[in-house]
Amino acid sequence: MSSRRTSLVLGFLASLAVAGCNIRPLYAPPTADASEEDRTVVEDLASVSVDPIADRRGQMLRNRLSAMLSADDATETQKYHLNIDLNESEESLALRRSGFATRSTLRITAVYRLYDNSTGQPVLAGSANAMSSYDLLDSDFSTLAAINDARARVVDRLAGDLRNRLAVYFASQPPAVVATP
């Protein structure tokens, strides 16, 4: 019983230590006592515009990502723009004895660069990928529907991953220093 009591006390003390560390959720709205210099990740994400991306899958990604980045009350000018290049590949899996595939995996890789509009210089670059599998069916229409559904799932995963990467980048940046006269 004493080891359980010790564990509870240590857990309580650890939670107090974490509570005093100025930790807050990544997408937290500004607090009531926040100063004007304090920015939030949500505001930073809303200041990113997404450049047009080629092809239908690029349009889907741009629309989904733009919706994820924009705040409901975003009135700020765009401070950054995000450039994305996509590469799609498919791999056949689960081959029958006849040599025909019964399952396929769709993978989309996004190479991204975040540019600061004031300097024109890239401030963040990297790549992200997502994949989804689907069945190859006897009906061409059913297979096409499965491919389109897999592509939509991959685009949603990529958009969420890219938003998270941008949020982590903005959260790691030091607060802006405002000169006082």
C-alpha cells in the first residue's frame, strides 16, 4: 500500500511541476491576459497561403490544407506562402497465381517549402508522405472508385501532416520582439 501511495504522491508532484512550466496545447487560442506580442500557432497558420499545385490531387490537397490552416476570423495578411510538389506512385500487392494483382498501395509524397513573403527566403523545407491501400476489383468502375477513395484518404493524411509540421515550426519560433519607443 505504501508503494501505491508513493506513486500517487510522485504523480501529483509531477503534475504540479508540469503545470508550472508554461506548457499549453499547440493549437490553443490566445489567453485573456496575452499581450500583443504574444502570437499563437493558430494565428501563424492562418498567415500561410498555399500556392496552386498541379493536377487534381494537388487541387484536393491545396483545398484541404487551406481549410485546415485558415482561422475563422483570419484578417491578417499572408506572411508566408507554401509551395508543394507532389509525386504519386502505386505498388501492386497480393498477386494471384495468374499474375494479376488483387490489391494495390497508393503513395503520395509532398516536397514542401515555406517561404517568408517579406524576404522571399525559404524558412522551412522537407518532405512528407502518406499511403493507402485499396482492392483491385473485377469491375473497372469499382476499382476507379476505390482508387479515388484511397487518393482522398492520402490527401487528408498529407494535409494533416503538413499542418502539424507547420504548427511545430511556428511553435518553436521565439516570440517576436516589439521595440518600444
